[in-house]
Amino acid sequence: MKPGPVQEATLPVMLRGGSRGFTVLLLGGVVQPLVGVLSAPLGYVWLLLVALAAFVVAARTALPAGSAQEAWPNGPGAASISYALVLPLVLSVSETFPLLQIVLTSTTALVVGTAVGLLRVRRSPTLLAPTGEGNTP
């Protein structure tokens, strides 16, 4: 198969995605009190929606269009890194150690990152081109 721009799971690519996801998590957390004041129902689910969006942004950033099939682990890696970067902030404002929150959010990052990763390589043009049109093994 014709190689895509990303050949395999690489740490620099995952860190770039994780950084963008962290930015979304950080900004979403900063505006959460304002969202809660403007709309109480939205305020209750705001951080969940922000986390989902951040993990999608992280995974998409780590998997550019045309990524090779072997690169799908960049998605869950980047999503997990974004949560790992924001975790010290979460722990600094928690009165107790939020083990359940950490486990559930980490699992969500892995699931969302994996789903985005598998969808991104499935839609990869290098995988869709038939053999014989520049995509020979």
C-alpha cells in the first residue's frame, strides 16, 4: 500500500494532538462557570461536552487525512495525553482523590480516540484507492 503522511503511532504527533485537546479542555473549563450562569441545564453537561470535543480534536489532529492504517493508535494516544495534561489541574481543585472520575474520563478518552482513529484511517484515500492506481503493494 502507498504510505500516508503518518506511518505509525509516533509520540510527536500524539503530543501535538494532545496539546490541542488540552487547550480545548482548559478553555472549556474556564468558561464553565459562565455557561452555568447563562444556562443551568447546559452548565450541568458542559464539561462532558467539552471533554468529548477535546478528545475528538486531539485524535483528529494526531491523524491527518491520508494517514496509514498502522497510525490509528495516534488517536487514543493523543486523547489520553490531553487528559493527562489537564489532570494536575483537576487534582489541584479536588478536595478528595476523584478516582472514579479519573477512570471514567480516561476510558472515555481511549474510546473516543480509538473511534476517531479507526474512522480516520478507514476514510483514508490511500485505503480507498483500488490496487493498480498508484496503490500497489
